[in-house]
Amino acid sequence: MQWIVDPATHEWRIAHGDNRSYGWSLCKHCGNGYPSFQPSPELLAFFWNRDRQDKLHANLLTDDVWDTRRAAARRNAERTFDVFTALHDRKPGRFLDIACGLGEAVKYFSDRGWDAQGVDVDPALKRHHDEIGIRSAIGPIETATIDGTFDIIHVSHAIYFITNPDALLKRLRQSLKPGGLLCVVISNFLANEDTSLPGYAHSFWPTGASLEYALALAGYKTVLNHRKSGSIYVAAREGEADLLYAYPSLTHLAYQTKTLRYTLIGRPKLLMHRVAKKILSIAGYC
């Protein structure tokens, strides 16, 4: 598999005596992409702290940037609520957002009668949680204390940053109420419009089918696998499930042709979308 070569992270590894060969490969059974070795907590800390200092530090971002991020987070929160609560046939219950980011999903659920809370590793986000009045905790995702059981546990665009995703999936299963939903959102890495590649910060690289495979191994039965707006929405309950064949050969071919598909299909499509949006904006329709 192709992967992002990050010189700064490579130099950090060498300086800390880590001379292991690094690369990515595709599992011939499940179709998940895996690195040669999982990122250590120390390497992840270096990676995130560097990015925060370079481009994510709150003091370096303008109000316009934060407003744009909040608006996007609110749209995602509304979409999350609509997709996943349709599978919840009971009254509003308890909602936990793992890696909650700006906290907009927690607020959206809370405003609609849910007992909602979030947890995130980034302390810079805590002030945003306080501003919108949500309950949240800051700390490592994999070792965070989970208070009781929940009707919905939500992990959005974060599962591939967890050092041991299988262990986390099994742990979260113990924190679901009977019939509760584990809801995972991932990027559609096989889409023509997607240019993402894995790197040092990632623990695995899933597709919709390969994520179902991982969930089945962890003791879940998938009840939803839905592609929407560049993401894949997967919901699962505790239960036994057959291991879904993930067609790894086709997945490998899709990754091998990713750049070509983006050039020929994805990029023109995105350009047409932007042009159409601009025309509608000028005409006053959006």
C-alpha cells in the first residue's frame, strides 16, 4: 500500500532509537490496511503536539476559521443524529461521543433530550465544550473512564487513530446497554474524490466492508453500513455475525488506482460541485 512519508516523524523515530522498517500492507482476509507496527503513545504525542503547534493551536486560528469548523461540526452532528437515532426505537437515552472534537454532536443530542457527554484527547478543545455547555472529559481515548452504560456510543473519524482498535471495540461493547448501538463513522477512502493515505499516526486503514469484518471479530453484528457525503456510517449491536468477505483484491486495486481515479473522475467532479455551488450562491439559492 502507498502511505504518507513524513520526514519529521521519521527523524524523531531515529533520534529515539527506533530504526524499524515502516510500511503498510493489506490483509488478504479482511481487507484492512495495517502498518508494520502500531504507533507508540510517545510517537503519537509527538505527532499531535507538532501538528497542534504548527497549524492547530487555538491562538493561531482566526474567528472565521473557528466559525467554519463549528458550522461543519454542526452539520455533521445533525447528520449523525438523523442517521443513527433512526435505529433507536426507544425514548432518548444515554449518548457518549468518543473523540468528540468541538462537542457539537454532544450538544445536538443533549438539546434533544439525551443524557449526552463526550471525551477527547485534545485539551485545547475544552474551552469550546464549556462555551456550548456540554459535559466532557479530556484524556487518552483508550484509557478514558467510561461512566456506566450507554444507548449509543459514537466514534467519528477517530477509530483509525486508536493504537489498538480491536481492544477498544471490545471494551466499548461492555459499555453498551442491551440492544445499544456502537456507531462508527469513517472516511470513504475508496471514493474517487478521496486523496487520503495512511501514515505514522494511523493504526489501520478500513473500508466499509473491512470495518464490518473487524466489528464481527470484536463481537458485533452490523445493522447499518451507509455511504453519505464522503463518509461511511456503520452501526452495530452486540451479537454474533458471519465474517463478511471484504474482497481484498478489489480493495487493493482501488488503492493502486486511487491517484488515477482522482485525476480522471474525482477532481473534475469536485470542481463541478464547487462551480454549481457558486452559481447557486450568486443566484441566492444557498
